[in-house]
Amino acid sequence: AAASGAARPRGGRFGITGGLSAQGATAAAAIATCTASAVRRRGARAPSSFSSSSASFRYQASTLVARHASASNAAEDFPSEILFRSDIGPKVELAEAWQNGGSLVLFLKGKPSGAKEDSGPLDLGQMGDVVDSALGGALRTFVIEEEFDGKAGSAKVCQVFGKDVKRVVLVGLGPSDKDVDWRLAGAAAAGALKGLKKGGAAAFAHVEGAEAQPLVEGIYLGLHADNRYKGSKTPDKEKAPTFPSALQLVGFPAGSTEAAVRARAVATGVIFARELVNGAPNKVTPPTLAAAAADLASKVGLTAKILDEAECEAMGMGSFLAVGKCSDLPSSLIHLTYTPPGGVATRKIGIVGKGLTFDSGGYNLKA
């Protein structure tokens, strides 16, 4: 992904190439794939302090990009809020049985399509019936009074007092005769859990047909909140992420552990991409974007090669360079490569994209 500069959009390309074996779909590959769409657009003018010394600043920026190609000093000179991070929440653990305390999430299927409203109560499932019995029928009463129908993406929180469980979160899966969107279900559960004070641990009960990877992806993406640019008047406690203290998959098969690890890798990459796209324009610039890519590579096992304008010109990339001629910031071409363990690839996949850190299209420059 290349980066652009200030006064006009600078064009660029984002390339991720390398060999992917059948076993090569690792966390690093997932993260690198997600970042292909992650380019933010840059502010319309260079700071006034640079206007009289653009040549000097261009040289300094190019020097920074080259220096940070190794990513060893990226965190020191560049804004940390745009660097890759893996702390997106607690890791998901498997549990054979529900451990009392915190929140219990139950996934409920709705009635079949076309079913009449008076066709009987909603099926709570095996775990739901157990919980309802422990609560003296309070869960079924809650479903009836709240008219919870199991609609896909819906969620209701039943607060419990005087019991081991603090709350039961009901998440709808849609009609029982339709396919389930498990990523949506995970996001709906996360939306109900996010922001709960003293939330404690959250346990997600297995139901027939549950798919761990999309479910966990939805959970992590639903819990994410971008609070990087909240103002100084916002209390620190409101800026802090509101995660459950632990995430558990209860009753899921043993293979779900690998699926949960992969889901976390994918969600981490998606969040990195989101935060680059939503980054402040004075933070996500061509030099910092290149440094963020190099930093990413050093953390997840990729190889990063950053080409500056001189190298691009030597390769005959005239069209690439022409787009940003009016900018005070130099273009960069970012090349990330993933190589599978052993270095032998059965196939190769290339992802190419452009990254305009600012696009002045649509502005009336004559006004």
C-alpha cells in the first residue's frame, strides 16, 4: 500500500505476496490479508512549518521511512496509536462445564419460518432448560414477558440476583429452518456484554451446529471500541476498554481451540485495518504508514520491504510517482511477504491495493 502526502493525493500500491501452503493460513497471513484494505486518507495541507522547507522535510521523511524499514525504532518516533497491537481482549478458553459467576450466553433459535405466533413457547435448548430450572422458571418468564422471539442478531439481558450467575444473555439465531450467521451472533452477544459494569467472565454455551471461528470473530469485533481520539475531558475510565475478564466456550468440541486462535488472529487484523482507516490524518501519513507496516511485519513474522521514491523511479514507476508530485510528503511502496514454514509453497497469492492517505477529490479548490 503506498502512501500519499499532503496537498494532493499520492497514489500507491499495497502488495502482499508470498507462498501459502495448505497449512500456511496462520495468524500472520490472516492479519496481513486484512490490512490490504486499510489505508486512511491524509489531511489536505502540510503543516505551515513545512511550507517553506518542503525539500528538507521530504528528505527527512524519506530518511525516517528508510530507518524504520527494520521496524526496530518504529514505536519510538511514530504515533503508537497506529501501530499493530494484539491486545484485543482476553483469549478464548474451552471449558467442559460452565463455571458459575459472571454472564452466561445462551443461543436460541427462533420458530420455523411461517410458524404461527401461538405455536407454543420458544425452545430454550438443553442448557436453557437447566438454567431455567435453577432459576425457578424465571428465564422462561423473562422470555415471555420480553417477547423474545430469537430473531437473528437480537439479544436480551436477564439480570439475576442472589444466584451464582449475575446475568443470562439470550442471543437470537434466527428461524430454526434457516442457516445461522454465527459472526452476527457473536457480535450480538458482544454488544450485550460490552459496557457492563463488573461484568466478570462470560461463558458461551454450545448449541448444535455452532461454528467456533465465525462466532469468536464476531465476539472480538463486537467488543472492539476505538477510543484513541476521545478528548481530554473524557474520564479515563470511559476510555478504557470494557472487556469481560474471561471468555469461555462451554461444551464446544476439542477442535474449537484452533478455530478460536485463528479467529483471534483474523479479528486482530481487521481491528488493525479499521484503526488505520479511522486514524487521525495528522497521524496516518506516508512515513508513518510505512513504519506501521514494517512494525507489523516484525511482530507477526512477515518480511517488509519499503521502497522510497528514488527506488520507485529506478523501477520506472512514473505513473505511481506522478500522482503525488504536489505533495510535501514522499510516496512509499510497501511490500509485505509471508513465507510458510520450510519456505516451500504449493501456491502463491498476491494482494495488491492502493493507499491514499488523503484524497482531495470533491473539494472545491476555487472557493
